[in-house]
Amino acid sequence: MNRGLPTLMTVAMVLLVADCGVVMAMTAHPAIAAVTSAARIAALCALWSALKRRAAPGEHRPSQWWPTAAYAYALVVVFGSAAVAGARNWIWLPTCDGRLVQSLFVQQMVVVDRGFAAAIGAVIVWACCRAAPPPARPAPARVPGVWSIATLATFSFPLCFIAAEVYIHLVGAQHWCHQLTADALPPAIQFWTFVASGFEEELTFTGAALVLLLGARKPQLFAVLAVNIAARMSLHLYYADHRTVLLWLGWIMIWSGGGLLVAMAVGRYAVAHGLSRPRFAVTWAVSTACAHSLSNMFGMGGRLVLLLATLLVMAACAVEMAWRGPRARNMFWWLTPPTGSPGTPDPEREPIGDATASECRE
């Protein structure tokens, strides 16, 4: 399972060094950027070591916490510079005026940086898939289709995001400085920022979490949720000032933490019906990335269209499943519990709970 892993991690290192060069070129704090870049390179080395050990079963027994540590390493690799910059700018809030508008060169470099983040995240997820353990049992003749996974992911993202937007509206929090948001960017830069944004974030935040931790026990699940929320908040600190930061943290918890919980829950059903964990993770992450980018491009109207379109498809399938029961053969057939009660695993297929969790603990 480790075939190609050294090549993938070498590609990730080359991309990371190039991205660190981009960050150094556009930063006003080169010393901080240099230290952060060194930390990102060290995190990639640690991730490489963890995946290499995981891909060599039988030599030793890794800690049950290694997937959580690997996920944290991946987030540092991809988002370390952005997270430190976000925290620094939030601690020392700048004056919200025209001086915050970045030069065209810096705006272009930010888009390039986002592209590098998406590419590094994609390579890391690929490497995690290479290091994943083989299925405990052979796949059955029929497994959940990727279109059903993609539909659920495309439904889940706008649902969680709209819930978060409703919450932030009810608590009355607003962006403290319009000049710091993407709305202040020129149209061309804004478009490419929105295109890159979903893939920059979701491939690592969602994809790596699912590959490494799908089926994990509750302590590991709570830990990865905490890491996910803290890291995502660091990227969105520019929304908040010192008074509203906890309100925006709740916003992150709803759409980022809530979205990951939905993915974990759906993934347990998919794996229980024979779908491989890497295939589910990649399908869900790419679909969520597309939904994220489209959501940013078209705003609340786009989110509602995505939500309603996928809801209609799911409703039609639900009607057939309710009408025909076990004989239903639409793309969501696998959401019907394999046996008697909801969530009960089919004894002829991979169990939902311990078997998948044991893969993470080996």
C-alpha cells in the first residue's frame, strides 16, 4: 500500500517550498514568515514519517492517536502561514480604512498561494490514501455509488452553511471590516479567489480527516473536531474583532464541525456497505470543495439552489424507498440499514464501528 508514497511526499515538499517562497515574497513580516515556513516543512517531515510507518504494517503498532496527529500535521503544512498571519492580524487589529487594500501584486500572490494550498492538500490526501490499510473484507458485488456520495456532500455543505448564517444573523455579528473580505477584491481576483477557496480548504480539512479518522472512536473524533474547528477559525479570524470572536467561533462550529460530523456519519454507512474509505473520502471532499466554491461565488442564492436541487433528488429517492422498502434500487439504497434496526451492521459486510476503528488503531 506504500507504493508511490515517497514520490507523492517529494512532490508535496517541492510544492511546499514553492509556496513558502510565494509567502515570503508577499509578506511584510519576513522573519515570522521564515519561522512559519520552517515549521510547515518540519510538519511535512513528521507527516511523511507517520505515513511511512503506517504503510509498513507488522513492523510496529502505532499509537491510536497517530491519525489525529497526522491530521494536525497536514493542517500545519497546508495552512500554517495563513493561520499565523490570521492570528497576528487579529491580536493587533489594524485600523479599518483604505490602507488595508492590498496591492495588485499581493492580491495575485494570494490567489497563487491558495492554488498551492489546494495542490499540496490534494497530494497529502493522495498520500494518506496510499498509506490507508486494505479493507478488512472483500467488497460486495454492489457498493454505494459515487454519485450518491456526491449528492449528499453537495446537500450537506449548503445545509450546514445556511444554518451557520442563520445563527450569525440571529446573534447580530457582522464582519468588522469590509476591506478585509473578498468582497473588496477586484472582480477578476475575486473570481479566482472563490474558485480556489473550496479546494484550498476542503481537500485537507475534510478529505484528510475522512481518510485518516473515518470510524474512529469518540475520543479521537472529539479531538479531530477540536483541531478542525480551531484551525478553520484561525483562517477566518479576519471576520471578527475582539468582541465578536466567540460568536464567529460558533459560526465555524456549525458549518465546519457540523459538516465533518455529517460526513463521518454518512461515511460509516458507506463503509459498512463495502465502499472503501479512501474512495468515500475523496468523493466527499471533492464534492464539498465544489459546493464551497460555488457557494462563495453565488452567495446565499447559490447555496439555496444547491440545497433545493439536491433535496429534490433525495426526496424522490426517499419516496421510492418508503414505497418499495428493501426492493428500492435508487442510488441511496445503501442508506437503508443492512439489517433490522437503524445503524445495525450487516454481518456479511464490514461492521460500522469497531472494525473501521481498529484500522485507525492498528
